[in-house]
Amino acid sequence: MKEKRTFFDFLWWLALVGWALTILFPIGWVVYESLKTNQEFFMDVWALPETLNWGNYKKAWLDYNLQGALLNTLYFVGASLVIGLFLTALNAYALTRIEFKGRKLIWAVIMLSLFLPGINALVPQYVLMRDLHLTNSLTGLIVLNTLGESIFFLMLLGGFMKSLPRELEESGTIDGATIFTIFMRIILPLSMPGIVTVAIFKFLGLYNAFLQPFIYLSDSSKYTIGVNIYEANMLMQYTNDWVTMFAGVIIMMIPSVLIFMFFQRWIMEGATLGSVKG
């Protein structure tokens, strides 16, 4: 029997559609502005272009060195993602599946750190990175992001691992498996839905990261895509080539949009699996 929809359901649907339009409209506006000439843009920002100028995308790719910026971003995001995921999974396993003295105290300190604004750590982090000679280095950024654990990801993956039955580890221990073997061969494969969810969130956060690369990178050849587009935006006060700028923004958005579109089901399922099991 089909569920009857009420007037309030219609209002919720209308509100969600309106919310979606507030997100999609600016993106659509930037897309068609990127296909104009600068003359058309300054004459009327709302008018459609007479012809589609796809050459703006080629110009943005070449003038803004987007190829180099994307390679830098791929190295930064890829290395941070692989190493950071392994460390997050290892920390989550240790704090949720292994009984040891001081475990509750460690969790309490972790929860306490939620109340500390992350901006307060910028100065001591920069001083430490400078003293270790890791500034102006993509490798230094990778070290900073992988060793700086995210509490949100730790709690998300820890909640999922906590829901796994204890009998799995007990059977592994009986067979003579070490703690690390149990983690690698039992816990890690079974936690893959939660790991994929964390991986997607980590990718989106790292790809769109701006503040840390902006602070630590001074060589333009090492810029990530976010800092690269920011520098291109700063040039607009001298060139006013806004249509090329819009094209660069669209190119920058494509990877993260595709990742979210292809893996949104994993995000929704993985974010709730830990809360409905056990």
C-alpha cells in the first residue's frame, strides 16, 4: 500500500528543492559565464553567450599551470590519503578493540580536544615545521596531515569497528594470530565500508584544502590546485580576465564532484553502518 503524502511532506520537499537550487544555480551560472567572452561578461552577466567559447578552458589550463597544480595535488592527496587512512584505522582499532590501562583517559583527552579551536594550533605547528625544515615542501604537508589525526574520522571508524563481534578476534587468537595479523586480516577487511567512507571524506577535505598549503608553500611550482586558483584570482585586479578564471574554477571542481557522485551511496551507507550494528 502506497504511503499517503501529507501537506507537510510537500513543504519539506519544496524546501529541499529550494535548497538544492541555491547550490546548483551558482554552479550553473559560473559554467555559462566561463563560455562567454570578457566583453559579453562585462556587458551583461545574466545574458547567455552568443557562441560557446570552449577555448577559455584551454587558456585556463595553460595560463594557470593547472597541470602542474593537479600533479602536486595528486601527490599531496594520494600520499596523505593512503598513510592517513592506515594510521586512522590502526588508531581506531587500538582504542576500540584492545583493552589496556589508560585507554579511557586517552579517549577523554581526545574528546576534550574537540573543544579546542583548530586555528589555535597554527602557530605552534608552523614553528615546529619550520624547525624541522619541512616548510615549502609537499612532503612536509603530507607529514603534517597524516600525523595530525582527525577526531571525526577516528570516532566514525572507531564506532564501526566497535560494532564487529568479539568472537572474530578470539578465533584468530586461538589460531595463533598476533594482534597485528588480526588487524590486517580480519578487522581491516570487515571494516572496508567504514574505511571507504572515511577515505571519501578525507579526499574531499584534502583536495579542497587551502589554509595549510597557502601558509606552508611559498614556491609557486609546488602550489596545490586550491592555492593555484587563489593566486589566479589575485591577478584579476590587473587582468580582469574573468571568463578564464571561471573556466579554471570549473576545472578545479570536476574531480571532487565526480568522486562525490560516484561514491555518494558509500558515504550514506558507511556513515550509518556503525550506528545500526550490534
